[in-house]
Amino acid sequence: MTAPASERDPKRARRVTAALVLAAASLALDLGTKAWVWDKLRGQPAETVIDGVLYLEFSFNTGSAFGLFGGQDFARPFFIVVTLVTVAYMALLLRKLPTDRLYGHLAIGLVIGGALGNLHDRLIRALEIGGELRHGVVDWILVYYLPGRPWPNFNIADAALVAGVGLLLPYLLLHAEPRPAPKAES
């Protein structure tokens, strides 16, 4: 029997461990802050952190980014499936990524942690909206990018996802191993 790849390659084991620790940390921070927001801010007015710029405001998003597909019956099962596929692909990518640059592994850790944070909410969190029980994601960070112009509420999971994708895309574009051209059939 052969040893797992992580035992044969200590550098890979360290990279994968770093990614999983970052995924767990971002997930824990996301779930902890959402639990606090659920208990303390739900039904309350926004709390000012920096007047005109940053607020803590409970928002319940039954859709996806920017509230897209909110209230649509297909949204919850669709995003659950998309999240599970994403996490599975990230886990596969984590095992295959070259080990020469740590930031690719950390990017995957952020994507996994963020995806699992919002998946948790889609599976667990529900509110009665319009006489109907709806599942959704707790968003709570409200930022005004210009006076009177708020960015849609978001959460730690969203920030982890954006940061992870923001690191992963350039990593893949700059450091992907070239594929050989397909051979022509004769």
C-alpha cells in the first residue's frame, strides 16, 4: 500500500494544512459573527461604526450576491448544489495545485471557508417572510462607497469568497501549467 500524497510530499501537506486552517478560521469567524448578528441586530436599527461609511445592519438575503434571485423557489436548492460542487472542485484543486506558491492554497482555503459559511445559513437559517418560512443568508456589513450610495450588505463569508477568488484567478492565469496541444489524428 502506498502512502497518501501528503505523507510523500511534506511541502504539500503543509500547504494543504494552511489552506484548511484558513478555511476553518474564516468559517468560524463567519458563523460566530452571524450568530451575534442574529441575536443582537435582528429587528434593530443599524449600528453606526463610522458615520456615513460603515454600519452593522441585519439583512436576510434569500437570494445570492446583491440579492439576485431573492424570493425565487429555485434559488435555495440551486445555490446549495452550486456550493457543494464548488467545494468539491476546490478540494480537488487543493490536492493538485503545485506547491511552489502558498497563495494559491490560501485562496482555496478562503473560497472553501466562505462557501461553507453561506451554505450553513442556506441550510439552517430561516425567517418568516410574508407568512412563509424562507431560508437565507445573514448579511450584516453595510458600507457606503460614496455619500448616499451603499454597497449591498455582505458578511465575512462573502468577503472570504471575494478575497479567495481575487487571489485564485490571477494564480491560475499566471501559474497554470501549460497543457500539451492535442495530437491530430491521421
